[in-house]
Amino acid sequence: MPQLLHIDSSADLHTSTSRELTALFAQTWAEISPEHEVVGLDLHRDPLPHLSDAALHYAPRLRVAGEQPTAEAEALQALVIEQLTAVDVVVIGAPMYNWSIPSTLKAWIDYVHVLGTTVPFDTPPLGASAQPMAGKPVVIVSSRGNTYAPGSGNEGDDHTVPPLVQVLGVSMGMNVTVVTAELTLAQRIPPMAPLIEQGKASLDAARDSLIELARTLGA
């Protein structure tokens, strides 16, 4: 039974662009067949606590003397990692908040990026034991109020997508695809009104890309 982990992090529960787009991906996935299951994880409605102990960054065998998180904290981390491990595909709503990601999404990242468990450290650079998430498809859906496309003059200000690609793709070995919807503030901020149509086109392109991706990854 193919499983999709559908993650949202937007604090906007009503008009969020990233929520709309991840929902479209999940709906398209679920419509492929009755066997295609969606597992929801709403990090705004049910936020994870921030790491209670820095030792959670490391597999137990890599901790030094005196580093011992609580059993509850270790159990929660194991549950979050198990949820990610169990699914076949992941879609993540990652809206740009102050040029970065929502803190709720950062908390999730801190739970799943663990040296010696999900990331190579004292293990060989290749192999399932070193990178258990290697090759797992993850679709990052990033909405942003402005444009950060190459040549826009703002491309260096995007601190939303690059950290996610670094952690999930480079470090954990996941197969990352990024879909962006830009200029979401064009209809809210009067000086951006000339960019409304460009924003609509960006949203339409994101919708089309996500439908195609869901069908391809769910095939």
C-alpha cells in the first residue's frame, strides 16, 4: 500500500497557498487508487516541542558521558523518525516566513536529522544503515510573497528552500523536488498590483507541476 506523508506548517488555516498546494498533491495521490494512503502531519495544529536536549542530535552510541535525554523525548523522536521511514513519498508545505521556514517545520527537521541514525557519521558513506531515507522522494512546496527567481535580484534572500535541500537532500540523501508559488502578496500589497497576473501564473504552474508529480510518484 503506497503511503504519502503530507506535512503542513503554515499558520494560516484558511487562505494558505502552501496548504492549498499540498492538499492538491495529496488529493491527486489518493485518487490514483484505493490503496494509495495519505498520512497527515499538521505541524501548526499539532506542533512538536523543540528539542529538549542537544543529545538528541546524535545516535545513542555517539553521545558522551552524561548526555542522556529523557525516555519521553527519545520515544517521541523515535516515533517521528519511524513515521518518515514508513512512508514512500513525502510532500512538505514550506511557506517562507521572514525569509526562512516556520519554526514548527524547523523543529521537525531537528527531530529527523540525527547523526548516526538518519545521517552518515561513524557509518560508511553509502548503504541503508548510513542513510535510511536515501532515495525517498520528497516534494517541497514553498510559497513566498515576493519572487526569488534567478535574475530577480532577490535569489540570495531565499533561506527557505536551500536549508531544506541541504538537510533532506544532501545530508539525508532524499530525492528532492522543489515547487514554488511566488508573488502571493501581490493581491494584498497595493504597490505589487502590477505583479498580480504573474503571481497567478506562478500558482497555476505550481498546481500543474504538483498534479503531474503526484501521479508520477504514485505510479
